[in-house]
Amino acid sequence: MPTVGVKRDLLFRALGRKYTDEEFDELCFEFGLELDEITSEKEILIREQGDSKASGASDVILYKIDVPANRYDLLCLEGLVRGLQVFKNKMEAPRYTRVSPVSGERQKLIITKETAEVRPHAVAAVLRNITFTQQRYDSFIELQDKLHQNICRKRSLVAIGTHDLDTISGPFTYTAKPPGDICFKPLNQTKDFTATQLMSLYKTDSHLRHYLHIVEDKPAYPVIYDSNGIVLSMPPIINGDHSKISLKTKNVFIECTATDVTKAKIVLDMMVTMFSEYCSQPFTVEEAEVVYPDGKTCIYPELAYRTEKLSSEFINRKVGINESTEKIAQLLTRMCLRSQATGVGDELEVEIPPTRSDVIHACDIMEDAAISYGFNNITHTTPRTYTVANQFPLNKLTELLRQDLAAAGFTEALNFALCSQEDIADKLGKKISEIKAVQISNPKTADFQVARTTLLPGLLKTIAANRKMPLPLKLFEISDVVMKDESKDVGARNSRRLCAVYYNKSPGFEVIHGLLDRTMQLLEVKPARDEGYHIQAADDSTFFPGRCAEIFVHGKSVGRLGVLHPDVINRFELTMPCSALEIDVEPFLGHTAETLLTHQVPMQEVIEHKFPTQNESRQAPASCPTSTKTVFGDMSTPAALKALDDFLADKSYMEGFSASQADVAMFDAIPSAPSTTLCHLLRWYKHIQSFRRERESLPSAKSQFVLPASASTNAHSDEDDDDIDLFGSDDEADSAEASRIKEQRLAEYAAKKSKKPALVAKSSILLDVKPWDDETDMAKLEECVRSVVMDGLLWGQSKLVPVGYGIKKLQIGCVVEDDKVGTDLLEEAITAFEDYVQSMDVAAFNKI
């Protein structure tokens, strides 16, 4: 979600009242937004760059507000205030109007045929007689940046150019020329540059270097001229300095060049609707004419209003409310969607303004109605139906294989799905042109250029990072690789692979071969040439000649195993022999393999589930009457049911994280289905009810929640008519007291056990932190890294490792709690020290 930063005092002044932080947070929630952070420019600089960089920064309070990614109309102060004011019924949604120029002659933008191979589309408009202040100007520039990062996809789809119309003259020409033929003074520069020189100049610019790849490989660059030959802009890189806008600008010419004309129309509509309120005629926009190479003429901006019709019953049913048609029309109007009842049944007519390009379906209108009504105001109800979920067959097979491979003495590794071209080609003795690898466009680093086509490089890099560990090193990984596949709609497919390596002083081919035999035994594939599996000699540049075999299952090749070639081992900075196995897992998803590995868990994917009726699910064996007495009390009483409801408030099962006989026993102890007021108990009751077919195979209970029935209630004496016990004991009262104490102790034990903390999953991570050059202060770099403090993070030992040319990288270890700290959080925190850190990689990742 994009985050919009607005000054608190400026926002409150525009809203016409002051709010406390809690009140504004609540207002944002009601409107479907989230107040993410309350900070200031000074606090941000101190946090990101240190105290020295924050001197002189502003202390003005900033609100950081998270906005839905498709609500482009809320990406600036103007749109945010307008939406909140309409939501609070302080104003009506404005009506945006396109007007003709007073002079009668529209500004014209002519597109030439040369742009067809670069950015073929363009739209334009004029904001006439606009008044800028410093705050308005800053907001105008910031909106362009937000749109560029969001809908414009970092200028790859759309690039926005804004110009002072009084410094240029139309008609304007949008064309494409070789970079050497384009020469102008770019924004905030003092001399002219050719486009080729600009590309070299901006390669070191922290802001503009991210956009160079869009056009740098093109034979011609797009450029816009006015009638006097003055360059307005070279999209999507930079505007010209001649036409830059300032606080004195009165007339703004806005042009958007694009590869997607629909996105360009949306961006232009957002720019003009957000700031047309500052024109002499508020909410009016002067139209401009765009002429295409084929002579077609279009008038922009479109500012199109459209209407949709839907029923109030649809909204009531989907949201879970019961409101009249008129009330729902009022709710939608508060969300800038003017609505009214048509009078035909419960039909609503909803007008979608040009600012709401996110509304493309009736469900979007329904969502706005729910926001306006208030999520907290919707009555909580228990779902009328329940479902039985089943694990995806491929993931189930994967999990079971993981358990057995770990039992065979191999340690699991988890590596990145992206890697360099060198990892899957040169280092393995192959050519990248012969590999069906999915290439990453404009990769951030050389380490992430392609999607991996094999798991082997990742495991070898893991061994290289842990080669000081005691031998032998036995690693495996079961994950997806990505292969090109023209038969798929996206041109690629995922394939689940199993890869294992053995690294020791001897090759250990027999170990890898034994692991293959064990895997096939688990999959119930017999060693046979036609009806089972077999291996036969094969040639592969990755493996040592004469030490490679191809694996066939039912006559189809599924993978290879063998001893790695010494050159491959050396390229991964290893010094000892290594054997490897890699097979495709997906061919084993047949009926036989699935049945073998289910471990008494029925395969619901291949067996249609038959849901029991209410009567069937409640039937208990007549020969085994169930006691209703439990550690929570007698389940036939409301007090005991309420106690059990409270117990299940934060639990899915009576004990542990899966159904067991403890759940079955408690289920049988409840005489009838609980009422809807006991929502937690009812949720658990329906869930356990779905285990009717599997209840006998559920694991045994570790604790006793249901107490045995009283002997007096279970005895069937022939002397039922004897009312007096001549041999009665005086100890009956004592027995009742002992039973009460026993029940109390069992209840205390169950409560104590339920509060026992769960095991904390931890991982050991080895990080490679790379500096910019050999002049970087490595001691200061390590100090910056160790200054990163998070809950669940413990830094360990570190050392400097030579990289080359006098440059050293910092290699530092840490232990993290998996639920609290992830590698993405560490990378974000460490790479924030831009003065010292160039990049950060994970060298090794091991579960503890």
C-alpha cells in the first residue's frame, strides 16, 4: 500500500477542525485508511541517517497514512481532504468539467510515427489561471512522484510532464530521434547536454538512474518540442529547464506519454481533477487536442462520468446488513459515488466520477457501501456452512518426503528462487543460451538475474558458506524451479524438484545412490526397468565423465545423479569431492504414491467427501453411553458450556494444534449443539463434527477432560425397588468431597497446561554485507550493522572477507526468531545505511 505523508497542521486547517491523534486514527479507519505513523522530518532523518544528518530538519508533525493501492485520488492532500469532507457530509462531491479555451483554439499535441517503437501514446490538458502557494506546489510535485511509483509502474507505463505554458508556444510535436540528435538543457542544469551525455550523467543519480533502462537500449529516444524547437521534455527521463513550473506559473500544460493509453487517461484525469480547485474557475479543465500519425484526433482530458445499476438487495446480502434503498444511496454518496433510487423495485443508479477509476465492478460499489456503513457496525454472525479443508497433494507429498529425508541424516536448506546467470550456466559447465531460464528484466543486483532452473547451485553455495563445519555435509532441498513453457498462458511453469548433495573427503556416490533407493522405497516404486525405476549411464557437463547416471521411472526420465565435475566444484569455491542427486517430484503424484505417504490421512482430493447429516453426526454407539461430567463441569448445564466457550476462545482444539481423541471425548460429552451465543464453542463443535469419518484414527489424548460416569448411574441392579441401603457407609460425604477436589485439580492442571508457552522457532543466518569501495570504513560499517536492534534478533561473531582489488566484505552471523525477524526486514534495515552499505546477501540460512 502506498503511504502519503501530510503535515498535520496543514491537514487540520484544510479539514476545518483539529483532531487528537486517536480521533484522526479512528476517522481514517472509518474511511478505509490507516494512520501508519506519526513522525517528523527530523525523526525520519535521525532514524535513517543519524543525528548528524538531521541538523536543521523540520520538527513539523507528519502523518503517514496508508492508502489502498487503487485509490489514486487519495495520493495527495487535496484528494484526501476532499474525500474526508464528503465522507463527513461537510461538502458535496464536486462536478469536474472540461471547457474549451477562451480564445477558441485548443493547444495541440502532434504525435509522429517515429514514436511507435518507443512510447506510442500521449494525452494532454491545460490548467488555466491556477494559483500556486508553496504548499500547493509541493503537493503538485509529490502527486506526480506518487503516481509515477504506483499506476505508472516507475514510469515504464506512463511518464508525466508539467510545463509553464507561458514560456512555450504550440502546436507541440511528440517524436523520437537518435540520442545524438537530441540536445537541450535539462531540469536544474546550467548547460546543454545531448541525450547520450544525459544517460552517462544520470547513471550516478540516486533518483533518475532507476528510469534509464526504459529507453537506453532503444535506437531512438522520445522527445517533445514546441513550435520554436524548444525541448519540453525527454520522457520518461527528464523535463527541460526552459519550461519548468514555479510559484509564479499561472497556466500549466500537462502531457503524459505512455505505452498504455488507458493508464495515461487515468493519470491525466487524476492530475487535473486534484488541482483544478485552484483554478480561477474551480474544477474546470481546459481541453487539448492530440493528433495521431494516422490523422485521428482525440480531445483530452476525457473526465468521463458513467452510471451503473444494481440492487440494494445485492449490497445487503453481500455486506450482511439490512438497509433500505434510500439509506444505501446515502451511504454510497458519502464515498463520492452519487446514488439515487430509480423507483424500479430496489434498483440503485450509481454515478462513477472520473476520480474513481478503481470502481470497475458491482463488488467495488458494494465494498464502498460496507466502508461507509462501518465495518464495526456490521453484526457478527456465525457462518451457516462449514467446510473440510485438505492439503494440496503436491505439498503433502513434499512435507512427507522432507520428514523422511531428514530422518536419513540430511539437513534441509532453503535458498532463493532467483540466482545469477553464472550460477545455472557457466558454473555448471553449461551455456545460458541452451537453458530455458526466465530472465528478470532490469535486475537490482547481479545475484538475481534469472529464475533458477535447478536446485543444485543453491545447495553448493550453502556448502561453500559452511565449509568449515564438520564433515560430511549432507544437505537437501525440495522446492520449485521455473521453466519456460509456451503452452502456459504466462509462458512459464513451476516444477517441484528434490535435490540432495553429499560433501566429504570421498565422493560418497554410494550415499547418494542409497538415498535414491530409500526415496523410491518410500514412493513404492520398485527397482525394475519397465514397471519401476532404473538408472543408466549418461553424459552431463556438470558431472564427472563416467560418473553420471540418468534416473528413469516407468520409462520416463525424472532426473540425474552422480559425482560432480572438479571444475564445477572449484567454481563454487569448494575443495573436496561432492555427489549430487536431483529428481522431479511431480511425476510421483499418482494414486500409489499418494496412498503410501498419507500415513492414515485419507486423500480427500481423490475421494468425494460425503458430509454427514445432523442426525448421523450426533449418533453415539448405544453400547457406550457418554458421561457429561468434565473438568469444566456438567456439560448439560449452561455454566459448564460457558466455561468451555471461554477455554476455546483462543484455541482450535482441546490440546495441541490438531484434532485428537480429547476433542472427540469432549464432543461426545455435549448433549446437543450449543447455542449461537457461544460462538467459540459452536465454531469448535462444527469443526469437530466434520471429523466423523476420521474420528477413530485421530491420535490419542494426552490429558483427561471428560470424567468417568458415576457408578450409581451406570449400575443396572435387579433390586431397583429397594429404597433403603441397610449396609450404607458414613463415608459417602467424604467420597463426594474427594471427587470435588479431584475435579478442581484436573481443571487447574488443564488450565496450567493450556498456558504453557510454545516452542520458539529460530534460525541461524550468515550475512554478507558489501561496502561501496575499499575506502569505506569497515569498522563504522560493522557498527552500523550492529546498531540494528529488533525483538528476536541476536548478533554473533563477524569477520572481514577479501573480495578483490583490496575490497573486503563484512561477514556477520546472527540468530533470529522466525516469527519476529525475517531476512527482508534485516535487508531493509541494513541497506538503509547508504553511505556505507552497497548491498546485503544471505550467505547461509539454517533452522535451529
